[in-house]
Amino acid sequence: MSDEKCGSCGIFLAFIAGGLVGAGLAILYAPATGSDTRRKISDIAEDVKKKSEQWTNDMKQKVEGIVEEECTVLKAAYDAGREAMEREKAKYEEMKPTE
């Protein structure tokens, strides 16, 4: 399942990269003045930068959420293990013959 997600991400990223290259070539070969073309490229670059920053922040928040959830689960498992150990230790102490 992990391999499927990895393959899907690669295909999606290749699709996006192809789209960006195609859009860049279309802008460069479109009949427009140099200043208009530079402005369009600058606008597209700014838009891509903003979207990538937003995507990065979203991914960071998701990862932080997952890490917090996993820490909570691990702490609960650790606490449960310690409690079980203490119970078993108490049982052992009760069963231990007194001298």
C-alpha cells in the first residue's frame, strides 16, 4: 500500500511538472512583447511560490498532528505497560514465601 501511495505521488508530481513546463513554453512562444512575457513569468513564479509555501505549511501541520497523535498513543501504551508490570510485580511479591 505504501508503494502505491509513493507511485501515485510520483505520477502526480510528474504531471504537475509537465504542466508547468508546458505553461512556461506556451508563455515564451506566445506573441507578446518582452516586458509582457517577463511580467507573466514573474506572476506565475510568484503564484507557484505562494502555493508551494501554503502546501508546505499544510503538510507541516499534518505531520505535526500525526506526530502528536503517535506520541499520545505511545505514552498510553508505555503507561499501560508500566501498570501491568507493577501489578505483576505486586502479585509476585504476594506469592513470595516469607522467611
